[in-house]
Amino acid sequence: MLKGFKEFIMRGNILDLAIAFVMGTAFATVVKTVVDNLVAPLIASIGGTNVNGLAFHIVDGNEKSIVDVGAIINALIVFVLTAAVVYFVLVVPMKKIQDRRAAAAATGVEPEPEPLTTDQQLLVEIRDALRTRP
């Protein structure tokens, strides 16, 4: 049971997914910081002298009835920027790699393996000699 789990975890796809998750999380934090500290003040300035920027009260005097349109716009900007980076940094390069592999497989030409070193040749000879022993 543990052997199967270890094989599952050590598969290349899982490692790539973990790396992408960590990188995506880190980048999302950077994007959120930039949006909160640069874009949000710009959007809030559109609201004029209102302290809430683009927010408005559904019920006057009730602080819990504030609809913050600026926060919604910020969330959309964070989503679009994060999706764009994931696409251009992860998806596009992987697609190019897959296309190259598919083109190489379609031609049927496999790269020649590197020649064996002297040590490797000796090990092959020893292995072959041991196989012929009774």
C-alpha cells in the first residue's frame, strides 16, 4: 500500500503540480499586494471625496450594508493577472515542450544514447559473465 502511494507521489505530474501550486500561491500574494497598494487606491480615487471610494450603503447608517465595488474590481484584477501569469509561465512552455516531443515521436527518430564509459562497459561485461554462470 505504501509502495503504491510512494510511486504516486514520486510521479512527475504530482511534483509539477506541487511546484505550480507553490509558485501560483506566491505569485497570487505578489499580485494581491500590488493590487491592494496600487490599483485599489487608484480605483478608490475615482469615488471622489467619499472615504469608501466606490463603495455605497444599501441602508444608510448601517455599516454592515456596504457594497464595496472597488474590492470586487480588485478581486477580478487579481484573478485575471494570476491566470495570465500561470498561462504564460506554465501552460505555454509546457505546450511547446509537448509539441516538440510529439514532433520527435512522429518522425520516429530517437536520439542516439551516449556511448558507455569504460567503467560502464566493464560492468556490462561482468553482468553478462555472471548471467552465463550456472
